[in-house]
Amino acid sequence: MSNEGQTPDLTGDRGFRTVRESTYRYALAGCAVLSVLTTVSIIAVLVLDAADFFSVVPIAEFLTATEFSASEPTTFGVLPLALGTMLITIGAAVIALPVGLLTAIYLSEYATERTRSVLKPMLEVLAGVPTVVYGYFAIVYITPALNVVIGWLNGALGLGFPNLGLFNGLSASLVVGIMIIPMVSSISEDAMSSVPDSLRQAGYGLGATKFNVSLRIVVPAAISGIASSFILAISRAIGETMAVVLAAGSQPPDIPAVQSAFGIPYVAPGDLIGLYTESSATMTVAMINIASGDISGGSTAYKSLFAIGLTLFVITLAMNVVSDVVASRYREEYE
């Protein structure tokens, strides 16, 4: 009698296998829930303690006051800390973004497989160096070297650049820029490597050189990944702590005087340059100073730590949202 009309049983004995798979499923789901709960808990702590702080210090005063001091007399203005953060971030971006992008172009378009297999891991080693080492390197080597260069420029060209102090924003910008180069180069190189070779061959077929193909075809095609790497690297620079603590010091920069010409406000370039020669404490540095100081827990000065942390969280969250929007807006899909 034929059995062709019967459906074969392909399930087999799934007793123990079902239990094991269910265990895996619930364990992985538990890890996912734990990650979400951790994030929600951190946000809740920041918001609740920051709300207690803002019940004493108005938000407008916190955002617009030009001085910050957690010791008596207390003054809670995040503006100088935000200025220090912006100075370090801009300086690091000026160094890391072009260097990281050019490195990614070389690794993706010019380097051989053997060269890439050596250079890319060596670049990524920079991301594994402890940040405190970068800060120590800035104090011991970078700042003295920069003072030598400044002295030579002043003597040879008659310039009037001021010498750098022991703690300064320029050295901090350099080390933070070096720290985020691997992030820019690695993500950008991955984005450019995913561009189909057919686009490159089409460019070569039209008579384009490798340089033109790299800059006018590959880079625009990978712009979503490159832009994401830029924004993520900048977010990393904003949140950097230990290297900035050692290199930039703990004193917030002074807010430069705003001048006016024909009704247009501006800041003199010399004042902006001068900010890099002095201590430029960032928001993360201020948080460390508050947490490690002699301030009693539960005081307004102590809770300012959470207000600064919430401000920093909002900034980095906004940067990551922008990164996702840019990536989804300019993403190219190839078949």
C-alpha cells in the first residue's frame, strides 16, 4: 500500500531540544531586558536628581550663567563648561576627521590586501590604549614640544603666540583627536569597501584616475557611513574624560568678550586662540571634580553633577539621532 499521500514526520523527538531552545530564548531575552532596564535606570536617575537641582537653581540661570563653581560661593553656570567641551571637540575634529578619512581612502582604494591587514589592526590598537596614557603623554611630551614650536615661530617669524601652560586646550585637542582617528578610519573604510566594484570600473572606463574615482565616486557613494563615523567620533570626543582631565586641567575657560561691528556680534580671533593656551575644563571634568571633592551628598552642589550629566546626555543623544537620520537619508542600497 502506497504511503505517498502521507506527510512525513520531520519533527522527531523534540522534548529536550525544545526545553534547551526555550532556555536559550528566555536567557537572551533576559539579557535584552536587562540592557534596556539599565539604560532606563540611568536616565531616570539623571532626570530625578537633575529635577531636584533645577528646583533650586532655575534652568535659565544654569544655561546662561558665565561662571561655574561648586565651592562657596557657589555659581552654577554650564556655559563655560560647554565652551570648554566645544573647544576640545572642535580641535579634535579638525585633526581626526580629515586624517581619518584620508587614511580610510588609502586603506580602501590604494593599499594592498597585505598592507591593509597590517595597517588596520595597528590603527585599531590606538583605540585600546588607556585614555590616561594619552593624558600623561600630552603633559610630558606634547605640551613641551608645542612650546618649542611656538618659540621657534615667534623668533623666526616675529609672531606673538603665547606659550602654553601646563594644562591647555590645544594639547587636549591633539590627544583626543588621535584617540578618535581609529573610529573615523575604521567605519569609513568599511563603508567605502562596501561600494560595488562596478562603480569603480565604470569610472575607470570613462578615463578617470584612481584619485578621481576615490574622491568623486567612492566617497559620495559611501557618504552615509562616512557621515555616521564623523558624528560618532565627535560624540566620543564630547564624552572623553581622563585624557581631558590630565591634559586640559580642571579650570573652566573664561567666556570671551563679545564685540560688535555694524550691529553684528563677534568674538575676536585672538581671544579664541587664547582659549586653547589655557586650561579648558569640560563638562566631564567638572563632573569628576564634583564627585571626587569634599561636597556632601544631597547638597545642591552635589546634584549639579546630575544636571551636567543630563545636559551631556542630551547632547550625545542628539548627536546619535542625527547620525541615524543622516545614515538613513543618504544610505545607498546596491543589488
